[in-house]
Amino acid sequence: MFSDVTTAAVLGVDSYQVRAECHIEDSGKEIFIIVGLPDNAIKESKERISAAIKNSGYAMPERKVTINLAPADIRKEGSSFDLPMAIGILAATGQVAMEGLREVALIGELALDGHVRPVKGSLPIAGGLRREGIPKLIVPEANAREAALIPDIEVYPVGTLRDCVDFLNGHEKIPRFTVDHNRLFEESREPVGDFSDVRGQQSVKRALEVAAAGGHNVLMIGPPGSGKTMLAKRLPGILPDISLNEALETTRVHSVAGLMKPGQAIVANRPFRSPHHTVSDAGLIGGGMIPRPGEVSLAHHGVLFLDELPEFHKNVLEVMRQPLEDGVVTLSRAAITLSYPAQFMLVAAMNPCPCGFATDPERECKCTPEQIRRYVSRISGPLLDRIDLHVEVPRVSWKDLSAPTSGDSTHESRKKVQISRRRQGERFEKSRPDLFCNAQMNTKEIEQFAPLDGHSLELLRQVVERMGLSARAYHRIRKVARTIADLEGAEQIELAHVTEAVQYRSLDRLGELVS
């Protein structure tokens, strides 16, 4: 007796079709074998499937059951194969009609009592099956809204194994589950903190506005308690609203990582990820036998905040250099190479010295110059080169701290940022429609879209020679100047825009940290 059930497995942020082939034969005793490179979670499914079938009122064959998960040369992992394997057994024993399995795929984890539990990756699975021409997908009820975000595939939610069997046998009708994408998108938005909560720090707010307008990376340097973390957490609120396509891309990554909250169907806010400084390089960029997305991919289309930057292990920081340049993470293992998206804004914060008070006029710094040098040197020059804005965050004065709430709201800043991004989109539309912010420009596009007059070029020449800036830092100054001009509504980059952009690179000279 043989049956063949369609299911799918996640690979990176995509999926591929898997055939759960079931063969049953007489052997004199009950044997259950699963082949096709299953992991431990799949191997343990034998007990879950057997108990679920029996507790749902169906007969578990007391014979040799062999299930092959094809293609057999790719390692499978996770519990999403429980439901298709159980249906395969019931189909091979005649308890499920084979006709009901045509053009339908199934995913789901089984509880011992037959209930169907949610699984990871239902969104990329639905997208992959649609591309392969599978018109119907049976999913756990908790995954229905997420899977239904993919158009042109019929999603049918089931709560128990019996519900699934009755539906496939035509004994029960389950209506197709659909969602209103725009309405779900709006309902899923969550409130963010407001810039007006931060007292003082007008120069820092201006710098973050520039960073948000151009998609630039930023490093904030200041004493403890100056508001660096508070400012960073409010930065996503001034970024342009995440689009539906961006939200779907982000949701795919979070779904694969198993980070979707119960009842959550889509990530409707720009992500804000803040890993602890003890994070490993695998935790930051991804890893594992079958590589999983790391923090840089979970921050896709959002913000990655690294607090206490010098406290991160140096090798961990260095692995970020490639994602910062390319917007993608490529993870290679002996058996597989996967790529994860990683287009994020890096926002970092650090103290100016080990004790934190080197730049604080109210507190005495007790660190020696050598201690400060060693502390700062934990951040390599190549990494600093990839951070566009270096911003000093001073201690908040009593006057600012006790003053009424300022009028610098997140709403007002977001409007400026959105207008600036719109100008950038119009500029790139004809030649590079895939670009959406100035930070993504390459050298050729900088020459085309960020030309400088003679006075600005002379200023930059003096700055590069005096500060010993790299070519990368020089190009980043021009990109930041282009963003400042966009915020001001200027067609051409002026000397004042370049001057402001230069001041955001002052920390390329490490001595500036302790001056």
C-alpha cells in the first residue's frame, strides 16, 4: 500500500516542495521508519503521529510503515511534517481518499490528542508552493492569517487531525481563509516612542533625522545617562512607514526564525533589534548546521542597535562588514550555501572611555590615555569607515531636563524624512529604480547624483588630508551631504551641506574622542 502527500520545507527564507511517500507492508511486527535525512524532531514524530491517529479514532497499522521525505539528499528539520505524514499513513490504509490529496499540500505539527499546532515558516512555504503551482494549502488554524497573505493560493485552516481527514474525504466543508491585506497591515501596526519624550539633544536629533532621511549608519558617543538608548529606540518612528512589500519580506525572515507572536500575521512596524554585547558571530549574522537568520537579517528594513559597541567581541563586529556593504548575508556550510536579506540601519552607542566620563564636563574621568586608546581601538578603522555619522551626545543640562516637553515630535520629523526619501526616489527612478535611499549609492552614482562645486571640493581635500580619511569615508561624506541637501529641498549640494556632513566624521580621528 502506497500514498504520496505534498508538503514543503523551508530553506533560507524560501521553501521547496517535499513529497511524503508512505509505503506499508506486512512484516510480522509494528515498525515505523522515516528516511530522507530527517532531524531529531522528525524522528520523534513517530510517537506523536501514532498517538494522534489513535486518539482521533483512526486505526494505526500494526505493520511496517516506511516514510520517505523526498528529495532525500536534503536534510529536513522541524515538526511541520507531522500532519502530512499522518495523512499519508491514513491514505495508504484507505482511511483518506486519494482523490482528496490531488493539488493540495499540508503542513502542521500534531499534538498527542490529534490537535494541529502552528509551525514556523508558513509564509515562505505558501509563497514557494504558489510558485510551484500547488493551488491549495492546509495549515494549522494559528498559521492561517500568515499563509493567506500570499495571493493565488487557497488556504484552509484545520484545528485537528479529524478536521483534516473529514475535509479531504469531502465529509466537511472548510471555507477558504482570506485576509484583507491593507486592513490587516494597518491593524498590525504598533505605537512607537516619540522624539518629544527626549529632553534637549537638538543636535543629536538633527543627526538622527539626517541618518533616517538617507538610510545612513550612525554612532552615538556620550557619557552614561545622556539618552543614547532612548534616542535609538525612537529612531524607527521617524523612518518612512514600512511598505506592504517590505513588511512581507521582513515577515518571511521572522517567520522562518519562529519569532511571530501568537495571532500575529505580519510584521507591520520596522524592526528594532538590540542584541546584548555577549552575542556570538553566529547569533549576529546567522549560523547553525542548516543556517538560521541572525540579528542583522531580523533587522531587515529596520534598525540594528548595538549598545556599548566596544564591549562586543572584535570578531563579532568584523563579520558585519560584508552585510553593511552588500545588504545580504551569505552563509556557507559543507552541504549548503544560503543567503539572507540584511538591509538595515546600524545604530551604535558607546561611552567615550572605559569609565564613561571623558567628555562629561560635570564628572572627572579617571582613565589614563592608554586605557582610552585601548578602549577605542576595539572598534576597527574599516568598521568606523562604514558608519556614516559619528555624533557626540552631551550630558543633558538641568535647564533642558526641567523644561517642558519640546515640540520636536516624531510625526514632524517623519514628514521631513518622507519628503526627503521621495526626492531620492524620484532622482533614482530612471537610472536605478532599485535604490531607495542615498546610503545605497555606489561610486558611479555618487559622481552622478552628488556633484560638488569647487569650494566644496577644496574643503573636502583639506579634510581628507588633515584627518587622513579613507576613500570610503570621503564618499560617505558626499552621500551624507546629498541627504542634507535633500532635507533642505536643495537641488545642488552647497558648501554648508558639506560642512555639516564633515562634522559628522570628526571621530575618524581617535584623538577627538578625548579632546
